[in-house]
Amino acid sequence: MLDSIPINKERAVGMHIINFAVNNLEKSFEFYVDRLGFEKTGSREVRITKSTKIWLHQIENVEDKPNDISMHWFEIGTKDIEGFYRKLKEENVPVGDRYDNPGCGRYFDVYDPDGRKITVCQDWYNRYEV
């Protein structure tokens, strides 16, 4: 049985497995571990829970284009949207504005070192799948 207890309950609490191409593996590890609260679990892997992982692949000249439909995009969950948002702003991490979508969730976007947008969400009804 897979353990699904969030590793860092104050920040992200869940996501699906995804692969990312990155320009700088070390800089990307720092962002995902120190800024978003993931755990480094391998030479190319970070995770939130034992079953949810991001694999980072260092490739030269990686560039995502904002608002490009082919861009990698995903949401990570949090139980405290305001606290998480405040922490990232205090740490000078690039974030967008906080916004709400009533009936759906509370949101903001954060950008990794390669400019990739990651949406952070607190479910409107506090339902979490982790």
C-alpha cells in the first residue's frame, strides 16, 4: 500500500507524476525543495508523497512560453493558500496575483527557475486527493 500522507503539510499537499525538462538541475532542485516544500528523493526526482513525483531532466535551452497550449501545466494543492502565498512572496519567489474561483478554489500561480507556471490551489470545499 502506498503512503499518501503529505510530506510538508504547510505547502503543497498533492499532485500527479510528471516529467519536466529543466535548464539547470541544481537550481530546479532548490526551487522545488526549498520553495515549494517537495522532498528530493533521487538524482532527478522530487516528491510530495511517496506516490506523487516530478522527474527532472536536464536539457539545454529549455523554454516554456506563457499561455502556450503545449506548455506543461499542473496544479499542486495546499491547505493554507494565504500562508503559502505569503511565504513565497517573503522568499522573493515569482508569484502571480491571488485569485478566487468561487465554488472551485482559491489560487495563485508560481514560476519555477525555467519560467514554468505551476498553479497552487486550495480547494473551495477543502477536499484533498493526496
